[in-house]
Amino acid sequence: MRSGVFSCDLSGRTALVTGASSGLGVRFATVLAQAGANVVLAARRLDRLEHLRDRLRAEGHNVLAVAMDVTNEASTIAAYDAAAEAFGPVDTVIANAGMNAEGAATELAIDEWDNLMAVNVRGAFLTAREGARRMRAAGSKERGHGRIVLISSITAQSVSPGLVAYSASKAAVLQMGRVMARDWARSGINVNIVAPGYIATDMNGDWFETDAGRRLVDKWVRRRLMEESDLDAILLYLASDAARAVTGSVFTIDDGQTL
């Protein structure tokens, strides 16, 4: 009989985190490493990963930094190859890489739209697909250890003026994750989606210091931004054995910002 007690011990797992060079990606990678997982830091700019890699290694964690352009299939495959060579097959994927492009639909340049969709949607697709392929080849059906977490946003299901491209991309990620969960359920791979509320990161921190940003915060019931640490528990849960029966679910963690 399996224990119903939630354990945060991820020893023996190998997790790949995209967008690990800044923001939430740094936090996700750190939390997974501290829980005992081998962690593969993936981002386009290898130099920005090296500081995090060195810090985590100094703390005694098993960490690899790899250059990975999530929009490029060959780069994605190469990153998974490097991970497998260092630690064995990846069994946990956090598809976190993303970008923003603000502007009304009538003003947004089509190049900005295309670039955002390439990173946020194509990138999440390539990351998850390659992860699933590797998990299947490594016997995920028998072991039931496959875990894929896609990072969406509350903007996927709530109206955010001026964020038409970002909102559309995160809605696509949300629905893509649910379909993948259905398609891969019998392969022992769980796919879940986390939709965070607003957190001050490198992407948006300056904007929340503006008058418009402060007005938005004042509209929320708790009148505050979330902390990066508010996502720790759901991340660890979805990566763990405790989430064996959870797939195709959307977890909105937003401190009541959508209430």
C-alpha cells in the first residue's frame, strides 16, 4: 500500500527546467535541486546559467547547464542528449521559458507576435514533446514517473487589456497541456498546468512600479504581488510521486487576484 504522506524528496529524479536563466526559472531550478533532483538548467544564454549552476553545485547539488533555444527542435534535442549523458533520462520537465509583448492588437507588430508565439507556444510544445519521447523510451509506462509541468498564467482565462499576444499564448499552453495529458496518460506521463498570478520578475518588475502597475495591484482583494516562493509547494507536489493520480489539471495559484 502506498503511503498517503506527501514527500518532497526527489532524489533519483532528473529535471529539466527551461527559462532557467532568470525569474521563476531560477526559483524552480533551485527548489528542485534542494529537493534532491538532478537539475538541468536550460536557456539560450549559457553565460547567464553559469552563476546559478556554480551556486547550486557549491551547495552540493547535481546541476548541469545547457544552451537550449526552445524554438529550435535540434537545440531542444541536443539539450536532452546532454542531460541524458550527465544524469540519465530526464523524467521531470518544467516548461517555463516565456516572453511578453505588450500592446493593443491594432498596434502590435506582427514580428513581435510571431516571436512570442515561437517561444511561448512552439517552445512549450517542443520541450514537452521531446520530454515525453524520452520518458517513453526510458520505460515511463512501467515506472509511472513521467512528470511534465507547463507554466501558463492567469491571463489564459481572465481578460488582461494590452496583453493580447501573451494571453493567447498562455491559453494555448493551457489547452495544449490538457490534450497532452490525455494523449500520454497510458504512457505513465502526467502533464499538468500551473497558472500563476502576478509575481514581480525580470519581465514585469519595473512596470509594477508605475502608476498603472500600482493601480492594478490596488484592484486585487489582497492588494499585493505574489512571491516566487508561493509556487514552491505546487511545483514539488506535481514533480513528486504523491501526484501519481494527477494529470490534465490546471492549478491557478494567484493569491485571489482573479476574485
